[in-house]
Amino acid sequence: MCCVITILLLLGPRAAILIWWLLRPLRFAATFPNFVWPFLGFLFLPWTTLAYLIVWRPGAGVVGFGWFLLIFAFLADLSIHAGGAYGNRDRIRAYR
């Protein structure tokens, strides 16, 4: 099972979220109160959504080292969006 999770993480966080949702839908139902938040996380912040699924505990929420992992995943998502914008800066005339 550990090798499967590693392969999914190498394919990307969206693939890992999708497969995890197909295999363990009750984890999503327990972690998120409705379908909106995981869907928005899947679209815009996939690493943060995946980290939240990993560190969230029933009854306790996110505690201890989980906050560090969650902040690190959020920074990874921000860097992906910023890197894409920086990489495409030559395509927009206003930035030349």
C-alpha cells in the first residue's frame, strides 16, 4: 500500500486525491462537511487538500506537527501558481 501512495504522489496530487476518494470515500465525508471544499481544493490547492486529509484526525482536527505540514503544503501550492505566472510573463505584453 505504501508503494501505491508513493506512485500516486509522483503522478501528482490530483491523481492521489482522486484515487484516495475512490478507495476511501468515508475519509472525505468525515474530514470535509460538504463537497464544495474538497472540490475547490482539488482545483486550486491540491497539495494543501492532500496534506489536510493526511493530518486531520477525527475529534481533534489538525494538531501539532500537522500544522507545519499543512503550511508547507500551502506554500508548495502558492509556489506552483507563482512559478506558472512567472514562467508565462513573456506571453503577456503588459509585462514586457
